[in-house]
Amino acid sequence: MHRGQAGHNCEHLEDTSVICACTGLSATIAITEPAALPSTPMPLAGAWMEVRLLNGTARCSGRVEVLIQGTWGTVCDDLWDLAEAAVVCRQLQCGQAVAAPTGAHFGAGSGKILLDDMQCVGSESHLGQCMHGDQARHNCGHLEDAGVICTGAGNSPGPTPSTELEAVTSSYTPSGQALLLAVPITKPALLLSTPSLTGDELSATIATTEAVTLTSTPMSPAGGWAPVRLVSSHGRCAGRVELFYQGVWGTICDDLWDLPEANIVCRQLECGWAISAPGEAHFGEGSGRILLDNVHCRGDEQHLEECSHVGWFSHNCAHGEDASVICSDAEYSTLTPPEKSRCGGIITNSSGAIRNPPQNEMHDNITCVWEIKANASDHILLAFPHLDLDCTNEYFEILDGPPSSTKSLGKICSGFRPTYVSSSSSMTLVYFRSFNNLGKNFIAYYYSATKAIPTATPRTVTARAGDWPELRLVGGSGRCSGRVEILHQGTWGTVCDDLWDLNEAEVVCRQLGCGRGMSALGKAHFGPGSGDIFLDNLQCAGVERYLGQCAHPGWSEHNCGHHEDASVICSDAEESPATSPEDWPELRLMGGSGRCSGRVEILHQGAWGTVCDDLWDLNEAEVVCRQLGCGQAVSSPGEAHFGPGSGDIFLDNLQCSGVEHYLGQCAHSGWSEHNCGHHEDAGVICSDAEDLPPPTPPGSSTASQDHIKGGSNSCGGVISRLSGSFFSPQYPENYPTDIQCVWEIHVDTKFRIELIIPSLKLEDTLGCPYDSVEIFDGPRIASLSMGKFCAPATVILFSSSHIMTVVFRSDSMITNTGFYALFNAIPRGERQSGAGDWAPVVTPAPPGTIPPAPIPQGGSNSCGGVISSLSGSFSSPCYPANYPTDVECVWVIHVAEKFHIELMIPSLKLEDIYGCPYDFIELFDGPQAASLSMGRFCAGAELTFLSSSNIMTAVFRSDAMITNTGFYALYNTVQQDESES
């Protein structure tokens, strides 16, 4: 019986399948009479492979490992999602898949990576039935190991037998034995034959004269569903959400928390329906563990655990973000739900940040009121790191007390680090914005502290060191270098080096009055500390005055040891790194033509050793050349370009910003911590190397100077001729993998450079993340990129000065024939007709030879570029179709100096989440590196921006998950006197 051809509620992702075992197993459901058993067994769709999950909280979560040919190995996370996770959970009898975490979420494995590019439909019975790439051809490391989180239903006993007969289904083990699972049926059924459990064959026939309806009920994890409660002083149906898991009560983070999730809680507690889903610890902060984050419910679940989430104990939250619920059956009637737009509210946390509501909720004529309440003995300090509002339409007023207070601490719309102090235990922040104004992003930090001396009159002050947690540097040469320690609740503790870089170092040095941050060191560079580790994953913008103003997950929330303590060296250190070379490990270059080119070797504990080329590029090479007094870096070859070294490999994964004076100042994995061999030894070629050609006077012959211009194996160099050519290594044969070549074209100052790439055949992927040619308008370290190219095209570019840099990179996988390039020096008076200084001309290759390439100025698949025409447009890749995941595009609009730029975005549809943390477009008033952000947006319409100069930058980013149609943008130039009027 069935409901007819059209009577279904399914999609093809729910198509049913059958696998018949080669040992003669069969299961048949008959409507009228038993059917004959098949006589010929059918083979399985794919070879069985054993699976296990490691490093999870139980046997049903963890890193996925498979057994192939007697060896356990991991699975790469490329293409890994819930479809593959569902198959693993099914194979292990662990219920449903709730998450498919990637990026070695459960820790990096070891040994071989056995599978990559897994593609399951989701209905397979074991992982061996899914399509996958060749075991030997993966492009992954163990930091990409795939994981799985299942509901854990496999640990629970089967359903309790009812008075009705139950149908019997079977799932098969690799040995051919059958596991019996009871499936309740709603109509009586007659079991005509008893299953045979010999391991060789099984048959079961169910006959009935009525339709058999199978009911699907969610399977509970071992021990049943986790109890839930609401904690507050307002009864059992309103409060902070807490779950009981592994013997303890814990809270839920408010990320993605909304009415669908709140409804499940109210239903589970039999409290009616949800009328509000407040976040930000609306009913006060909890304590103990934060159990869940990013909870997302469909709305029809019976228990909160059935909703998707990122895994137990996996979160990036503090208790200031505890989720809450107010149900319709709440015992009190005076409670009003908070504004959903988060535009205002009552804040009782001791410290935190106030941000603008999402841009799509920033409607006209808006007023937001935040009241900050502290303990009666405390007062409140409020600081804006930077404030740049439109003073004609929007401003803040700070009130000394509750919203009813008539004591104003002042009105403000712009300024650098304005700070306010209340005279009482409350302060009110009021934001006004009038008609027809988009509004700009803002952030204010608040902090409560004990009153030192009662003040009769409220006052506006600049923030003082005593207003924020105290810092000190320990173990260095003086007060301005050392391990970072912070004072919290009367105790000194350290800071973990996760996400630690020069932004954080800059803030530490500024707070201590030690000048600029010169180096941000990790791995307990000045020795491990002791006691508590107070902060982790600090994220500073670099403009904050105090480290306490920077975002972090919460006090004592970390996953670090003291071997990861963060350190800082400031410019005012008593023994400045610029004058104390003996404080840093000695370097030398070996195997080159002189002291300024060769394999990098470093002296550590009396022995010389090499440096691995992982993450090695021109930033690191620049520091080596600076330390050795060899000029600028020209090339950073890897793969033992100057021959393999011997002895120890001391450093790996070096990451320099390029401004350090000594290589020892750069972050790295730790001494002797590496996964390399000497075939990966890093090298450097500096501009003072003896084998580089001298500059060629204008008009001189260049016929004899051919050893730098190119050749079948050339890889970079300094070129000073007025014209010439160069090409990728081994051209026109395929270029090698894992290579980086840098050509710097350097002509007389009275010339500019015209570069033509007639042929370009690289690994053509949107955004050019793998193989690329990138051109810089000047020296690479200090100049703006003119574009990154990998698609078949003819590229023509003009420099704005006498220097141009070309960087060619390839990764470890696919190669192609590469490129060749021609250049000419042209007098500065000549220029491309009608184009700006940096205008790239990109012409698709002729039909029949290579496919057409996208033009950087726009087009359905363009992703960034330099635009210098006086008007134009660009859009997200694939617009109006959905943009791809994991993409970053940068458009630089650069017009003549007498113009400003007016940019309009008529339509913007991205992943719309508060604060735009995932997908967004961000506008910069000038070049991205040096300019102030004009705002980050992920939703809206008719957005308009006006630059203050002749340069504007637009950055578009998407993450690995949800996409949308994206955006398109139009721009025009406005003469400076017109824009000012």
C-alpha cells in the first residue's frame, strides 16, 4: 500500500536504497504472501573499512580514523560535512550526526592521512561506500583532520517492547551477522518466519492486510535527555538556561540564540511558548562550565539536545553571554522582554563592551539607551577607543546615573579615546541618530571599580592606568621587555600567546609608556611564568590604550600551558634590540655566492642549525637581510635551494611582520619543534648579494646581461635593464610545485615601467589561492598590490614609479605551463591613454587557445583588483548567483588626486548575523593597511559612502558556511571642491 505517486513529503536526498550481502542475507516485506528468497547474492557497493572516533568526550564523538590495509589513519576535512558525518554515526551505531567539525577540532592526528575529498550521499551504511580521492593524492596536513559529533544513540538500549508486535529490521556487520533493531509499528503485523541468526543467511517476511506505518521517534542518548532548568528569582518558567550534563549544571552561550531555541526550552519544561530569548546574561551570569554554543533548532524538536550545535564544551564565549528564556507561563507579569535589536538595555556585568546594533536594524530616528549598573560601592568608567560619527546627525550623551538623571557628563560625536567616570554606581549611555543617516559602527568599553574618593561633581577624564588591570613585563632586560603579566583580583598571572601579535604588543607598550611594540613573542620566550593564566585569544585593534579594552573570551578561560606565555619587546627597552645584537641568535647564509645569499643557519646553544621553509616568504627574508646588513630581500627560496644542511633543524613556521630587526623576534613553533627534513631548508637572496647585476645605465647594451632576465630555471632576481623578459621556471614546460620567485624591476628614476604578460596558464581557481602571479607597484614590502592573476589572459600594467615587483607562487599540487612577461621602461611623461597610473588591462586569450579570463574591474567572477577609471562597478563573485565560500576579494579604487570617490551599494544580501562576524563587506577610507574602516556591513540597501581622498578600498570576505546573492556596487568620482561644498 502507498499514498499514490504524488502523495509524499520527500526530496531525492531521502531516496531509499538496498544493499544485498554476498553471504545470502535478505530481508523482504510482503503484502499478501511470502516471496521467494533470491538465489544470487549481490556484492556490496564499497569495501568495508573500520572506523573509530578519538579524543572526543565519549565513543560517539571525536577525530575520525579509518583502518585500511592494517593501518589506522585520519581523514582530511576537504568536502567534509554532515552527509559524511551521518554515515560515520550510522556505521558506529551512534545515532544522528549533529556536527561535522573540521580543522582538527579534536586535535591533530599522526601517521598517514588515508582519505580525502570524501563525498557521501548520507544514506550509505558505512564509509567505504562513499566516493573519495586517491589515498596517495591528498593535499592536507593533520591540522585538517575531520571530526564527528553524534547524538550518542548507539549507547542507549533499544526501545521498550510494547504490547503490539514489532517489525524487525537488520543492520549488517562486516562479518555478515545481523543486529536486530526494534521498530515500533502502529498497525498489527504478523511475523511469518523467524529470522535465522547463523551468520550465513537471514530472511524475515512480514505480511499484513493493512497499510503498515513506521513511526520515527528521536533516539535519546545514553541515560536519557539532559535535564534543563531556568534559573532566576522569577519562577521556573523564566531565567538563565542551564543543562545538566556529565554530573554538573552548565550554561549555554547566546550565539545564534533566538525564539526557535527558546520555544524548545519552554516546550520541554511545559511552560507554554517563548515570548523572549534574551542573551547577554539577562538574568545574571552563571558559573561553572559553558556547555553549548551556536545552538540552532528547526523548531519541531522535543529536547534542546536534538538541535544542532558545535559540540559539548566547544564555545568561544564567557558567562556574560549566557542565554535566557522567558516563557508565556512565567509566574510574574512585570517582566518585559528586552529589545530584540539590542538597541539599549540594562547591563549588570562588571565589564564589557557596548556595540552598535546590526546595520539593517539601524533605522532612521533611532534612540538607544543603555543603563550600566554596578555594586553600590563602585563607580563606572566608560571609554571609546575611537569615535567618528556624523556630527550633523548622530551623537552620544553620557548621563551620570540612571536614564532619569539630569546630570550630563557631556555629548560627543568624535574623538580619540574619550573616557568618562560616574560619581555613582550607575551610568547611562544614550545614542541619538536622526533622519536619513546610515550610521557608523561604534564600540564603548565599560569597567566598574571601587570608588577611591567620592566626588561631588561628575567629570570627564582621560583614562588612567588605574582604571584598567595593571600590567608588568617580567624576565626581560628591564621594565619594557619581558613576559606579559596582568593583575586580576589581587593576583598576578600570565597571558597565552594564541592570536598574540604586534597589535596586542602595541597596546601593552602604550599602556606601560614604553614606546612602540617592536616584537610580539610567544612560546614563553622570556621563560614560563607560574600561577594562573588569566587571558587567552586576546584581540586588540592596536589603537586601544589599555589591554583591558581588548576583546577576549573571559578571565581564566584558556586552553594553554605556561610554555605558551606571551611576551613583548618595546622600543624603549633598556637594551634596545636595534643596539644589542648579542641578545639575539646569530645568523649566517651558507652555500650561496657570498655572505648575502644562501641557506639560512642560526646559532642556538653553541650549535649551528637550519630553518624549515614552512610559511617562509619575503617577510622572513627581509628580517634576515636586515639583521645581516645585506640590504633588502629579493627572494626567499625554499626546498634547500642552496643545498641541504646538516645537523639540527632549529626553527619552523616562522612568522615575521617584516619590520623586526632580528629573526629571533619573530613568532615560531618553538626551538627544535618541526615536521621537516633538510630538503626543506629555507634560503635567502638579499639585494647586496655578490651575484646580482649592477644597474645598467640608460641606453647601454643589455645583450650580455642575460643571467637574471629569465631562463629555463630562473626564479627571481633584480632586473635593472630598460627592457627585457622573464618567465616562470622551466617555461614552456610545467613549473615546479612549492616555489616562490620574486622579480624586482628597477630602472632609472625618470622612467616608469610597462609590464605585459602575453600568456598566463596557472591553476585557475577563483581568488587565485593556490598558484598566482601578483604585481606590486614598487618594492613588495611597502607597496600596494596591483592585482593577483591566475586565469588565462593577457595582462598589461603600468607602474607609477621606477620600481615594479612581480611575485610568482605555486603550491604543492597542480601545475601548468606558467607565464612569460615582457617589460619596457617608458619616460614619465608618457602614459596609457585615459587610464590612471595603476590601471590594469586584462584581455582574455583568443578563442580556441585558452578560455577567457575575468576582468578585475568587475564581472560575474571577478574577485578584487585595482580600478582607476573615473566611474564603474564591481560585484561579489558569481553575482546575482550565490557567492562562493571561503573567499576574500579586495578592490582598490584609485583615481586622480583632484577627485573624491562616491560609492553606492544598491543591494547587499550576505549572511546577516549581528556584528557581521562571518560574511561581510568592509569599506576603508584609503588604502586598507593604513586607513580607518568606514564600516562593516552584511545587510542593507542604498548604502552610500564618500571618501576623503582619491583612494577607497572595499574588502569582501565569506566564511566556510552559508552564502547569499552578495552585492553589487557603483562608484563615481567627485571633484574635491564639489564634495567639500
